Amino acid sequence: MTYSSSLALSRSQFAGRNRNSVSLRARAKTFGPISNTIILIVLACLLGLFYLSQVTKTNAYGFTLNSLQQQQNKLKSENADLAVYSAQLQSVSRAQNSAIAKSMVPLTPSATVIN
């Protein structure tokens, strides 16, 4: 680039003599209607993907929660069964060790009945 072309280039950026300085202002860049539509569609797709990812996470937590609740119910019923079985075992041993049971006489068959 020569000195004269660089000087001419620098002069063209500013308003010179007998020129309207308003015409040299940069216009505000805006998007057109097609660009706005495309941007809105892309944003709607991103928002939809975000929503779907959150719903999927919620469903995954729901499945985990449901399986844990089923396991809890199973353990509660098993605990109740074991409590009943424990009470039965304790009642047999209590009955055998009670004073009334110890005072009883064992019954032995004295004879058999034949028809």
C-alpha cells in the first residue's frame, strides 16, 4: 500500500468538506424476519430438549423411588411375619416352663381299644 492510497483510505472514513456527516454513521445491525424465525425455532428446540432431559431424570428417580418403596413394603411384611413366628416360639417355651405345665402328669395309654 502506498502513502497516497493509505492517506486516501484514512480520509474516506471521516466526513470531508461539503459532506454530510450523518451519512457516515454505521447503521444498527438487526436480524431480518427469517433470521428471527430461525433463532426462535432453535431456542424452542433447545428449550424442548432441556424439558425432556428434566422429565427423563424425574422418571428415573421415580423408578428408583418405586423400587425402594416395594423393597420397604416387602421388608415390613417380612418383619411382621418374623415377629409372629418369634411370639409363637416364645409362647411354646413359656408354656413348657410354666408352673401349671410342670405340675401336670404325663398321660400314658393304659390299654388299646379294639373294635
